[in-house]
Amino acid sequence: MAQNPSVKAETLCEIIEVYGTVDFPDTLGDFIAGVLNDMQPGWVTRYHGENIFLPFSCIPVYHSMKFTKSSNLKHLEIVDAIHARRKQRDSHRWIIPSHFNTVLVKGREQTGQGNKGM
């Protein structure tokens, strides 16, 4: 995981507008519901996700992350990388659309039981 965010605090409204991720708050709610109810089927966690209140308005944003693996901490092998780019305007004021990769990450402590659809 990246150590320092590219943007320390981006509002949810800015994330929707600048990155074009209209479903981000709903998807984040589904993810949180899935973590909290890891033994429930996917449709149940999506139902709970609709009812989750997000008690924050800003989140850190990471524009670049590298995924590594290694048995030796001194030599880390990069196995994958993801990048995100905000919507921008070029020198002619043309809009350059946002670009980002989607990543599903399975943590070390997860056994693969529950949340098979997430």
C-alpha cells in the first residue's frame, strides 16, 4: 500500500465531479457493509450498504500504488501497479477526462469465506 496520499483530504463531492465516479459513495457503503458483515451473501451486504451513513466528507486519495511481494524485506518485487489521474484541461482548455484503474484487494487475514461476490 502507498505510504502517503497524493491528496490528503478530497471531498466526496470532488471525487464524484473530478474523477467521474458517480457511484463512489454507494460502492464505499457496500464495501463497508461487506467488511462489517463478512459472512452474509452479497445481496444482503448491498442492502445494508444502502443504509450506511458515512460519518465523514473527506478521504485521502492515492494516485499511484505499487503492489509488492517478497520473502525478504530488503528486496521487494513489484507485481502490479495502479494509477489514477484527475480530470484536467490542456493548454487549449480542452478537457482531458479522468483515468483510473479498478482494484480488488484481498487482505492477508481474509480466508476467502463470505463476500464471494465482492
